[in-house]
Amino acid sequence: MRRWIPAVLLALLATACAGAEEPDSAPTPTATSSPTASMPASPSASLSSSPAAVPHPVSLPALARKTFDGRGLRLGDEVARTARHRQYAVSWRSGDLTVTGRLAVPEGPGPFPTVVLAHGYIDPAVYVNGQGMTRERAWFGERGYVALHVDYRGHAGSDPDPSGGLDMRLGYTEDVINAVLALRAWDGPVDDERIALVGRSMGGGVVYNALVAQPGLVDAAVVFAPVSSDAVDNFERWIRPDPGRGGVARRILSRYGEPSAQPAFWQGISARTYFADITEPVLIHHGTSDDSCPIGWSRATARLMEQAGVDVTLRTYPGEEHAFGPRFELSMQRTERFLRRHLA
């Protein structure tokens, strides 16, 4: 089995340049961007060396101490088929919840390298099963990867989010971690030694959280146009100014306080605070014309990861926007080369 470090063990241990595209043949780069204003000046902390005091229940240290038990992966209806792969509606258990998703399975006996897909933000009220990373799921299935797309709690056929949106999306991270474990427990053609996380936009932030909370769970990670690794950036860009989500913003601030008044809480839900715990190589794709998640966020993240000793590569795409249109195929080819190296 893999070198996954259970949360219980963590508790026992106490508690590149803008507008320029990196050539395909280049080695893993050193990120050379400026940090954002809210970036901590000191090196990242480590969850495994955190004080023994009980952490805030909504925090990455608390998430790292959870016992994860993803299990019971069930195949439902076949929803798509090509000559090379089939797709199924699926569900699995994530703690006390049932979470749904879509699963692409290549034709043949396997075992196959595997990716777990974390999609970006789509209003749960309109989200449907498997939405958000349809292109990626089919792309991986056609090229011999098992690909499990996670709907998240509160989405499609999944059980409701018991936090009502106040867990700062750490529940989504739990669902992704449990998806990996459910795949390993499944008797299907999954290669336990070759599993990666792949996230887009908000899902990129979910991937960052999973990497710091459960180092060793997977072998590699890839993110596309990710959100900031600083939770304050994301709150200030989308949640606070959105009148349609004003109720959520008020509840968050009432419960946890303003970032300026309660910096420890906001650092505790920010993956960048704990980059020193990441043990997997990370590939970041980001377009220079992204008007949803500014490319400066990924430059800052890559810089901080590199400072923390993470094997990180930042690929930039001149003129590419948030959803990746013209450069989608190139980004996927680079992803496959990256995964071939690290899922060997």
C-alpha cells in the first residue's frame, strides 16, 4: 500500500514570469513572483509540529486529525460509452454522508493509473451530477486512466452539507480524500500505487487542502486556474461582495470574525500556512488573462511552495482565460507528461 500518513498518526506526532510560457523541456522551475499583500512573511508552519492544543474545529489542523473512512463505492447506471472507456454514475460513503459522482473506467483488465477530479464552483442549486470537469473526465478515460469526478456534499445526489456552508469548504476536501480511499477499497481496476488529484478553480483549492491535510495520500497533484491558497483572498473576491451570498458572508463573519480581527482563524483555513507538509509534486496551470482567479495568486502560491521545499511547477499560458479554451489540449498534454513521470 501507499505511504499514506493517517490523520491519527499526525495527531500522535503532536497534534514563470508573466506573459512568458515555460518550454516543455524545462526542468522544474523556481517560481519568481511577488507575494500578495495578505501572504504571511514567515515560512509555512507544519501540521505535524503544531502545538498539542485542540485546534479550531474548522481548520486544516482539525481536518488533519480526522479519521477518514471512504468506502462503499457503488456503480450505478452507465451514462456514456466510447470504444476506449465507459462512464458510470457512482456513489460512496464520506463519513456519515453519501457522496455522488461520475466514474470513467477504461476498457481492459487494468489496473490503471487513477485521478480524482475536484470541480470548480457551480451553484449547488443548479449543479447536476458530473458537471464541471466533463472534458477532463473523458480525456483521462480515453487515455487509460480511471477518473472519479466528485460532486461534493450538497451537490447533485449527494447528502446535504450539514454545515450549511460554514465549514469553509473543508467538507469538500473531506469528500475528495474519502473518494481516494473508496477507490482503493473498491475491487475495480485501480492501481493503488498510481493515484493523483486534479482540481480546477475552487477545486484547485480543495486539492491544496487535501495535500496539506493528508500528505502521502496520493502521488501527485495538478491544478488548473486555481483559487488563492489564502482563504482571505477568496472570501474578499467572491463571498463578501456577492449580494446573492450576503447571508453566507454575514454568518461567516458572525461565527469566525473579520480577517483583520481574527487572523489565526483565517490562517488556519489557508493551505499556504501549511505548505511545509506537502510531500507530493504539484503542477499548476494558469492563464495570464484569467479575470476570475488572478494569475498572481498562482505565482504567489508557487513561490511559497518552492520556499517550503515543495516540488512545484507553474505553467503559464499567454492570453488564456479562466476556463481554458485554445490551450486546453496543450495543458492536458503537459498534465499527462507530468503524471507519467510521477505515477511511474
